[in-house]
Amino acid sequence: MRQYLKSEAQAALPLTHVAALVTGDLLVILSFVWIGRSSHHFPLDDIGASLFTALPFMVGWFLIMPWFGLYSTEVSQNWRKVVPRLLIGWAIGGGVALVLRALLLERSIVSGIIPTFAAISLGYIGLLALVWRLGYCWWAQRNSGQAQDMGEARS
């Protein structure tokens, strides 16, 4: 499986596309943090606290998702490849994030992961990331079609 995942990750995206994907992924995670902090009446202008809350989710995401090819051309621009990889990758990355969060909060791993929080955080980030990545697939496919049309028109 590792070889399969790695073989599709070989085709690199242009840096602007990678930057867009990373930015979108970060905004998904930060939106969860901002909504959560707001719903618990924590100040949204406390950047340090917001980043501390987001840190385990960012680490979990960016540690796992590249292994599933979500920053490669073949995967990131093909919704049939994005959907299963994102869902499986986030199940793993989200688990990593919840363990890291418990450790950062100096809680035991077993009792420090509150099931309701786990379900909401994994569900929200996973669903919004899926919507964001499907939108990116649509945009990338549309732009690649336009680029091909422009190339054919010049020939």
C-alpha cells in the first residue's frame, strides 16, 4: 500500500496549487477553532490560544495527509481519488490530533479524549475539508479544460 500511495504522489503540483491547498486546509481547521471558541464564549482575538487549540489538528492533518497523496496532481484534482483518501486519512490524522490534544492539555489519553468533542471535531473538519477539496477538484478540472481549449485554439 505504501508503494501505491507513493507512486501517485510523484507528480508534483505547481507551488501555487500547493499553497492554495495548504491555505484552504488551514482555513478549514481554523474555522473549527474559531466556531468552537466562539460557542464557548472564549475571545477570538487571543491568537495564541487559538493557535494552541489548532496545533494538534494541524499536526495531525499535515503529518498524515501527504502520505495519502492529497498534495499530488493525480489525487488532488480527481474527486474519485480525493474522497476515500481524505476520509481514511482524516480518520487517522484526526486520531493523531486527538491524542496530541490530550497530551498538550496534560490529560490521560483514555479519559482526556471526550467522545462528543472527538465526534464534533472529526466530523466538522472532515466534512468541511471534503466540501473544500471537492470544490478544488471542480475548479482544477475546469481550469485544466480551459487550458487545453486555449492550447488547441492556438494550434
